Amino acid sequence: MSRTKNRAREQGSKKRSLENVDGTENDHSSKRQASKPPPPRRPTEVDETIAMMDPALLADHCAKTMRKHNPKSSSIELEEQYLPTKAFRDTTSFAGIHSTGRLGAFLEQFTENGKTVLTACDAEAAPHTLVIAPSGIRAADLYRELRVFNSEQSKVAKFIAKHMKLQENVEYMQKNKVGIVIGTPARIMDVIAAGAIKPGSVRRIVVDGSYCDEKKRNIFGMRELFQPLQALLNLEAFRTRYSTQDRLEILVF
């Protein structure tokens, strides 16, 4: 009889252990876990040279990157894609490293009237700010930092292709006033093509250029990311506004 009880205890212990591995815990364990501090932020690499580039250097850097990632394009084809120096906002005055937690301060510093503008939005499908991230995971990280600009008048939205259908993004933009949109260049291009982002409403495009992945590559170093970024920045609705009174600015973070 005692052997049977011992076996039952052992089986029960194993079952509880497996439940904990699967993430199913009892109430006491959940309460203990809730009191623990949040996990530390994932370590990231930052290319500090990006922060030191003025508009002329950024335009040259983009031109060199275009030549590198488009070896079959002719010089004439490339020249038509080169971004003018006037397209870039000079952000060299920003103090400190371009780390994830500094993006909010970066945006406030280089947006006229700062938080007042960043927490407002005039209409549905009319964001004033696009933040271009190299991946869905990175977009989620940046979203957590920019949630401070969520308000009753304006939302901050992240578009992650892996977890969200394009139609969901389109419908969200059409039904909500979203001031800041965060996503990969390809997904944002798709939302624009679907008519859910009005290009004329965009005042600034923030490129997450300093962040490096685990292989120490940034958005400029990956052809599969830079080419859609190049296409996005060269949309006619954007390109024609880089040097006009109704100016659109590129900020490289």
C-alpha cells in the first residue's frame, strides 16, 4: 500500500514539474513570478558612426550602399535613385548613443513642438511619422519605447508581417487615427500600396540605421532590407517633397 502511495507521489511530482516547464503554474507560483522584476533588455550592438554623419555624409553613404546592392544597375539608373542631401535632417547634435531607449528623446528633439505634435493625428490613414525597422522583433522593441506617444487623439502602431495579416494592418489604419507607424520597409510599402497610408500626410521618415543584429549588420548592410528601403524612400510621392516647401525629412537614428 505504501509503495502505491509513493509511486502516486512521484507521478504527481513529475506531472507538476512538466506543467511548470510548459508554462502552466499554480496560483502561488504565478504570484511569486509577478513580483519578480521584468527580464533585462536584450543586448544590442550600435554602429556609432551613423550618429556622426551629417546630411552630406548620409547622402553619400546611401549612394555607396545603393551601388553595392545594385551591381547590375547602370550609373544612370543609380543616379535617378540617389537621395539628395536636402532629404536628410541633420541630427548630429543629438547627445548620446543611438540606443533603443533613446528613440523617444530623439524624436522629440527633432520634431517641432515635440510631444504635442507626436501625440496628435489629424485623420485616419494619415500618420505623420514612419519608423523603419529592420525586422519584426526590432519593430516590437521600438514600439515599446514609443508607446509614450499614445494618446486619445493618436495611436502608435506596429506592423509585423509574421504575426499580422496585411488586411488587418490596412483595416486598423482606416479605422484609427495613427500618428506613428513602425514596421519593416516592405510591410510599410504594402500598406501604402493598399491605400491605408496617405503619403502626403507623412512629415518624417525615421530609419533605424544604428542598430546592428547579432551578426553586427545594420539595415544598410543587408541587401534584402536595403532594397525595399531604397524603393520606399524613392516613392514619387515622397521624393518630390524632399526639397519643397511641403518638406518631408529623413532622420537616421
